[in-house]
Amino acid sequence: MDPSEGRRARRDPRKEIEGAILETALGLEDPEAREVFLRQWFGNDPEGLERMRGLLKASAESASFFMEAREHRVSAARDAVEDMEPIQVAGVISPPIEGPGSHIGPYRLLGRIGEGGCGVVYEAAQDEPVSRKVALKIIRLGMDTEAVIARFEVERQALALMDHRNIARVLDAGATDTGRPYFVMELVKGERITRYCDAHRLDLPQRLELFIQVCHAIQHAHQKGIIHRDIKPSNILVESPDGVAVPKVIDFGIAKAAGADHQGRTQITERDQIIGTPAYMSPEQVDLRGIDIDTRSDIYSLGVLLYELLSGRPPFDEAALEKAGMSEMRRALLEDDPPVPSQRPAGEVVAENRRTDPSRLQSTLRGDLDAIVMKAMEKLRNRRYQTVNSLAMDVRRYLAHEPVLARRAGRLYHIGKFVRRNRVACLSGAAVAVSLVGGMGASTWLYVRERAAFSEQKRLAWEAEIARNKEFHLLEQAEARASISQVAGLLNRRQTGVSLSADNDFGGVAILLNEGKAEEADALLRENPLDSIEPSPDATRVFRTLGHWNAMRGRWHQALRCFQWLDQANRFDNIEGIIEGTDPMCLATLLAEFGKEEDYKKFRREALDRYLPVRSALAAEHLLKITLLRPLEAVELERLRQAAEMCASGRRSEYSGRDSFPQWDALALTMFHHRSGESRKVLEWSDRCFSFSGGRGDRERSTRCLRAISLHRLGDRDAALGQLAHARTLTPPPSGPEEELKLDIWLDWSVSRVLLKEAEAVAAE
């Protein structure tokens, strides 16, 4: 005996029938319709009626019961009812049940081929007036309540309204001898679309062509005012008459009218009831907040179907959703975002069924197809395609190598699509272009050969001229070097036991200047243009000494010229040693006060590029004073932040050979906060500057100018004018022989003069 028959023999028929009655009653949301149905079955069995009422009440208290009931339990109960002879349950005789071999009207039932939520589908044979096989759908036994019959009628009317080659047609309708409605449809003998595509190893373009036909069918239903609400592979069967694949959409059993039908009857809905297959349901179908279902719900389900056709599996695992329970299933569909199709690992079997390999399959899905699928599956329906036709058009654009609307792409994307769409024309154009370029290249080569001899002759003439110029230049350099040697000899000659040192000690230089040697050196240097002198250690000492000497005598432009050439010579020296010295500061102050504004800005940019990042507080202080004499851009100011932090740390160079001068660090930080527009911090750091006593007054004048500008910004004009007046009283001492011993005195007063001019300009505003 067949094992399934043995299991069926061991089942209790009474319990199976009561299970079927319970499942049927649970599907009736109308309490009155449910009560009528129960009284029909338990009219002579009050105890059974009360027991069933208790079971229904217990079921209603658990919301998850409706979703977690297993389909095999329902099928087992239905099989028991359909396979048994009519029996009596507590005095109630069950109505006769149709089955294979029985007749319904002119149709002879051949076998059951499927079942829906409220009906059973049979394959039937029609002999008159034509001989053909059809699919006959009849209301399930015990489901012939008013609500179920109304829903059954909606499906029949929905199918009758539609006339499309990809939708199963309605051929006839009627009622059985017991009054149960049925209707007859076109018999579709085909495989579900996913199984058909895998069995015939359809590649991606062929699958997309089938999908477009399905979209046209659903669009036709939407135009007739019908929403399918249960689009899934098992409801799309593919036939291949004459070897041409034709998909057919079936089972509009839970379809919904978009409005009242042509007879004015309202749509059949069941509030708070989840209808459909979880893995293919749209978020609004599982949202129990009463959101109306519209055509965009079908668009989501089509996106899920396309996802499975491309990647080989649906975005959400159906078995996992069923095990998770109703609440977790709703949360997953409403909140979780599945990976895009190209991120799903493609196995060898999946790739082979699409006539490709796994890596190429993922590469093909990446981009346009990912965008199309995920746009159709957007959680918010306003962000999906608004019509099925627009989804089909985007798929058609992909197949035609046109830009798809689901992607926001740039110009290169559109150019690539154009090339793929016009491959032959582009290749022909490229060949013509190569030919033209080749012809032009040959012509150019011949022309170049013709001109080569003339160019060679001209080149030799130029080389002769260059040789003559070089000879003249070498003579000038020889004379300049001789002059430099004489000047350097004057400066290095020992006088009264004092000599120049190589580490920027200007004490010996001051003594030589007082003895008149620098005047003689300057006169000798003026006889030779500065641009004729090549950089060298001797030239560096000469430029530095004469630069200071001219600055102390108010010869600012001559001093500026010397320090500019000193800067060029210093480029060959150690960078850290240069920035820790005063040479760049001297050039910066002279450029800021007497040079052109663009020359100062250029020097500042070069200083930032050359000396950042700084490695000591001394270098940081010098760099800040060099670059902050004039306002600067926010980008340059941000680059100086590292130098400001290093200056605040107070870490002086371990090999600089100089003492720490924290008062000058405080002034540099005051200038940084001034350029940053941080007036409060300017006041704070200026107080620290004033806390250091002593000095010539140059540091105090610079600090009071900065403080005056900040007070002006804060609105305290009187205090600002007071600071400015005090700064004006601090003037540099008169120049003279006694001051020439301090070669750096003019530098700090130059900084204060630049800041004083800025403060006076602000006060004038």
C-alpha cells in the first residue's frame, strides 16, 4: 500500500472535517457570515458549535495565528473532505463533493491541477459544442459564503474584462447542482517562468524579453482597473507553442478592483487581513495601518520577480519569512533592504543557467539592472516606477543600450551608451578617423623631412650665436667674481681683532661698517649688476651685510634688492637654518612695506610651500611673522595652524644656538589670532606680550596696534583710539653710528610700522 494512503487511513475523519471547518471559518472576516456558516454545519450539535466558537475565540486572541498556520494542515483537511464518502458529523450530512470523473455542466473533470484561497482548479474536458480541454475553477466546499462568493465573482469579472495574449481568458461561467459558482478558463499547460528559464537556459536578454511581456499583461490589467496583488513565479506560466515562449498570467483570485465596477458595485476588501505570498508582497500589503493598495504594489512584486529571474533567488527567503512569524515577517518587509542582485553570490549552476560564468554575471547585473530592480522595489511607493509600462520601458532601454531612467549618470555614461547603440557607425567613423590621421601623419612626416635640413642649418647658426653669448657671459662672471672676492676680502679682513663669523654673527660686520669698509664695498658692488653674480657663500655674505647696511641708512629699495638676491642664494642652503635666521623676515618686511603687493603674496606662498611643516618654535615664530604682515586667504591661514601650535608649544631648535624669546612668540600668536578674526584671543595674547618688560618699544608698538584693531572690531572705539595714540608715541630712536652696532633693530621697527599703517587705516574707517 502507498505510504500516503496508510497515513490517510490512520487519520480521524471527524477531526479532519472539524479542522477544515475551522480553517474555513477563520477566513471569514464578517462575524455574521461566520455564524451562519457554523450553524449550517453544527445545527444539530450544540456542543460542537460551542467548541468551535471557543477555538475561533482563542485563535482571534493571537494575531500571528493567521500567518503561521501551515498550508499542509489545510491541504490535509481538504484532502480528507474531498476523498471521503459523505459522512455524518453529529447528525449533519456533508454535501456531495466534485472530483475526477464527475460532471459540472458540459464539463467532465479530469483531475485537480491547483487550488487558491477560496477555490479549486480542475482540468476538465468539454465535448460540446467544441472539443477542448479547459481549466475549471469552482468554490471550495464549505466556502460558499456571501463574502467568498463575492470575491469569486470579482475574479471572474476581472478576467472577463481583460483580453490579452499573456492573460488566461475566461470561456464560460455557471453554477453546480448544489449552487456553488464556477467559471471556465483557458487551460495553460506550461511551467512557472523561473523554472522555464532555467530549464531552457535562457540568457539575461531572453529573460528580460519574457519579463517585458509579463509587464504588458499586468499593465493591461491595470488599465482595466484590476490589481493582481499576488504576482509570483507560480502565477506566471510559460507555454511554447511553435517553439515561441509565451508567458501567461493566471490566478487573479485575490485581485482587487481599483474602484467600483461597471455595475456600480463596490470593491471587495478585507480590512486588516494580509493577502498574498510574503516573499513577493509589497511593504504596503503587510502594513496593517490601513494603507490602500494601488497598482504600485504590483510594480514592487514585478521587481521581486525580476530580481529572481536575474540572480536566481528572491530578495527575501520565503522559508525564513514563514518561520519568523507574522511580526518579524512584517518588520523585515517594511524595514530591511535586500542586497542588490549583483551582490548576491552567483553559483556555477545559476550562471550556467544564464549561459555565463559567475563573475561575468555579477558584472552584467552591476549598474543598470541593479538600478532598475531596486527602483521597482523601493520601500516608499512614491519612489518606485509609477506605472508598469515605465518599468517595461526602462528594461527595453537597457536592451537597446540606451540610458535608463533609474540611474543618474554623467556624460561618460551617455557616451558609452551611444557607442554601444551605434557600434557599427562608431567603428566605421573610427576607421575613417584613423585613415585621416594616418594620411596626415604621412604628409606631416614628409613636410618635416623637407624642413629638417633648413632647421639644422638654422640650429647651427643659433648654436654659434649662443656660443658667442656664452663666452661674453663667462667674461662677465669672471669680472663679477673678481669684484665679489674683493668685497668679501674687505668684509673678512680682520680689524681690531674682530672678524666675521659663518653663523650670521653681525658684530664684526658692524665694526667694519663703522670703519667705512662697507661703503667702499657697496660702491664696488654697484659697479656690477646683481644679476651677473652667481650664488656662492661669498655672495651670500655680501648680500646680507649690504642689505642690513642699506636698511639702517633708510635705503629701503637698495636693501630690498639685496635681500631678494640673498633669498635666491639661500635656496641652496639648509631650509631649517634659513627659516630660523632673519633673512626671510627681512625680505618679507621690506616687500610688505616698500614692495608690490603681488610680490609679497608670491613670496608668502613660496614660504608656505618651502618651510611647512616647521620643526621648532623659533621657525614657527619667524614663519608666522613673515606670512601675517598682510591679510591672507582662509586656506593659507588654515595651513599656518600647525606653525601656530608649534609656536605655542615653545619648543626651540636644539641646534639653533639662540636663546628663547617667549615675548616674540606671544607677538606671533597675537598676529595669528588677529588674522583669524579672533578678537578675544588677540586681547588675551596681547596681555601676555605686555607682561614681558624691557625692550626698545618696537614689540609694544606692534602689540598695541593689533590690540587697537581688535577693540575696534569689538565696538570699543574709544579704547581702540587710546591704544593707537599710545602706539604713535613709541617711535624708533634716531639712526646713528651707535645704533649700527645692532643690525636687527630696523627689522622689528619695520614690522611695527606695517601694523601701525593697518591700524590707522582701520581707525580712519
